[in-house]
Amino acid sequence: MRGSLTESMNLVGAIRDTILSAANGDEQSIVLLGAIYVLLVCSYSVAWQVRMNLWPSVTGRLEKLGMRKLPVTENSIPDQEYVSDALYTYRVGRKEYKGKRVSSWVLVASHNLRGVLRLQQKGVEVRHGNEVTVYYNPGKPEKSLLVRTGPVGQIVTALIGIGPLLFYLVKY
């Protein structure tokens, strides 16, 4: 018991020292903390993607699916950014909801990379009469999406999370 308490105190001290070193501009500490942060954020994202893939589905009606320009400060086409612009309705029980989210991945694309948004939107299966499959959170049915992430998307997210840590291990 005493050994585990000493180990915990050493870990707390090491974390504190790393944070203080980063605050003083130590490159290795900054890279380590950044890598840990990215790993935590991506781990949380993968967990949510897996959880969203368990959501039930209903049939909804697609009202709109396209792209929307975000406001820009400069009037330059390459600086223009776009996001998916969707609107759909669906029923859970007796209540009707409106959804806007295409996927769990909220993408912002530049003018030159708008094709990424088009690729994401190709995952929306529009059937006769603009019917679509809507996946919704059973605990909060107002939260919904049209495209589930697959294993490839989850692996990409995990690799993004692991990448900076691998960089840190190789460099230091």
C-alpha cells in the first residue's frame, strides 16, 4: 500500500514538473503535453463515434443537403470556407424533430477542398421521395445524424491521436 502511494506522489510530481517546464518554454515538455492532449481528444472522439454507431434509426425526410459558405474577412476565393448544410425531419414516437448534422465529423473545408464535403455527403442514402435514414440518440432524440462513421473513420481518428505521441517517442 505504501509503495503505491509513493508511486502516485512521484507521478503527480512528474506531471507538475512537466507542466512547469512547458510553461518555461521547454520544447520537449510542450510536445509531450500537446501529444497527450491530442491523444485524449481523439480517444474521446473514437469513443463517441463507437457510441453513435449504436444509435437506433428511423426514416426521415431530407429537406436540404448542400454546402454553406462561412463568413470571411478577406474577399479571396482560396480563403473561402464551407461546411455541410443539411436539414431533415424525422419522428421518434409521436414527436417530430428537425436535424442538421450530416456526420459526427464536423468538417470545415476550404474552397479547394470542397470535394471532401461532397464525399461526406455521398454517404447520405437518399431514397424515393427524399427519404433518408436518420440515426438518433435514444436518450436525446433531438440529436441526430445521417451518416455513421465506419471502422476506417474510427481508425483514422485513432491514428491522428497516436501520431503526435509517436513523434514524441521518436524525437525524444
